Amino acid sequence: MQAVIYWIEEQSTAGIAVITLLLTYTFALIVFGVATHLSRRSVAEELKSISPVTLTPLAVILGLMLAFLAARVWENVGHAQEYVGREVGAISEAALLANAFPADIRAKLRANLKQHVEFIETQDWPAMGRFEGSLRTEPVGLTSAMSTVLSFTTTHPQQQLAQHRALDAIARAYDARVNRIRISHAEIAPIQWAVIFILAALIIVTTGLIHIGRPRAKATTLVIFSTATAVCLTLLMAYDRPFAPGGITLNPEIYREINLD
């Protein structure tokens, strides 16, 4: 099931919406057909006695689950944006402070920072999209940048202040990367998806049985709830993995806006 969910989440937002609508409508159509078949049998009289109140606890539990997961997913996306912004800001600050250093140190430091940005785009970001981002992978550009800043002796107070602030900026960029890697592993667990699918299926089945003798009411209610379920699933899947391809996700283009020339 997890592989299927990953595949759906890698589609565009419109693609996710189409897939979830097709899946929920297909299941609702199956329930409609089964309920229509049962309505012609003697068991239909007993099924008609199912109270609509049965839907209340199921709907409440499903609503609470969706609200809890949606709040957590949006919080993760917010944290991801925050960490990326901090890293970009720290790199930009280090590049700006390089102006106070000797020409050779300035050029080397900016080359190190540019190496780190290329590392993010070509290695870090794709790895995070595959849930393979690891703190064991050394950000060579940042470590080299710190060594470059420490490799020369300041000659006046302005350079000394710039050196201290540049080291602080590089350290903040490293911390932001650590947090970025950690948040990239956050996702909705398979057991949580299973609970949502089971509850939604139970509500659709119960709805079909409650309206077993009224085909128009049954069809209308099934369409309404199936659409609402698909919309909620689309929302969760689009935001579930902030660094993965597909859905509403972040991309490394913001790093290209840093002036490192």
C-alpha cells in the first residue's frame, strides 16, 4: 500500500485529485451496485432497519483523524520552509561577509559556498525526495567554507568581526541543513492511511445500506461523501512529503537566487 501512496503523491496536484476521485467513485459505484442487488432480496428489509445514527461516530472519528493529520502535515511544511529559508539566509550572509576578506580568501569562500549549493541541488534534494537524506553525508562545501574562513589571520578589527560572523553564519547553515534532513523523513504512517481508508470505506458502505431502498438518495449521498473524501485525501497527499516530487512541494530553486559571484 505504501508504494501505491508514494506513486500517487509523486503526481501533480491535479493528478492526485483525479486519481483519488476515480478511486473513491469506483468504490462508491461498487457499493451502489451491491446495495441495489441486495434491495431485491429478502435481507433488504432487515438492512433498512440500520439507523442513520450509525454514521455519526464513524464520521466524528474520521473527521478527527483528518484534522489531526492535516494539522501535522501543514506544520511539517511550515518547518521545512523555515529551515530552507534559514539556510539560504545564512549562506547569503556568509557570501556577503566575504567582501571583508582578502581577495584570495573571498574567492575561495564563495567557491566553497557555491559547491554547497550545487551539492544541495544534485545530491541532497533528490535524496530527501526518496527519503534517503542522511546526516552521515558530509556537506563538503560547508566544511571547506569553515576551513577557509579559519585559514587566515585577521589584520584589523573589521576583518575579525567579519570572520566571527561568517563562522556563525556557516554554523547556522549547517544547523538548518540538519533540521531540513530530519523533517524530510516526516510522513503520514501507513497505519494512519489504513485507518483513514477503512473509516471512509465503512461510511460509504453504511450509507449505501441505510438508503438501500431509495436509489436516488443512495446515489446522491454516495457521490457527496465520495467527493468529500477525495478532496481530503488530495489535500493530505499533496502536502504529505514537502521535498518529494509531485503535489505542493518545495524546490531548490531558491538557492540559485543567492549571489555567489
